[in-house]
Amino acid sequence: MSVDSTVFIHFSLLADAEPGLLGRVLAPFARRDLVVDRVTAERIGDAMRIEIEMAAMPSEMATYVEGNLRQIVGLRRLERDRPLRSRAA
């Protein structure tokens, strides 16, 4: 019997500040019918820092979303905090 689990996830990105960046960052979540819990964005010179959190992301989705985020044009850095907690769905 398979049990789906969820994890707390936090992505921190630094990318070139360009029109459409926020849409490209949120697209991997939307394609998987995921609703993020918190998004913050701040322009720093010619870059944009974006923080995204989900309290209960399906654990099997985290790797796929991270891979999509790593393909964003203009990405300078992506960090993913390790899951702080998991629970059965």
C-alpha cells in the first residue's frame, strides 16, 4: 500500500530581473496544480530574489519542481531547504 507524504519546502532563487520572471518561476507549481503558501520577491540591482514556501508539497513533486526551476533562463542561484517535517497525506 502506497502512502503519499508531504514535505515543507522552501526555495530561494536569485535570477536576472526581467519581465515575466515571476510567471516563469510560478509556472512549475501551476502546471502541477500546486498552490504555494508564500511568495516574496525583491529586486536587488539587476537581480531579483524570490522566496517560495509550501507547507505541504507532495514529496514526489519536490524534485520535479526543483528541476524545472533550475532550467529558468537567467537563474543565478537556487537553494532548496531540506524538508523540516513530513506527514502522511
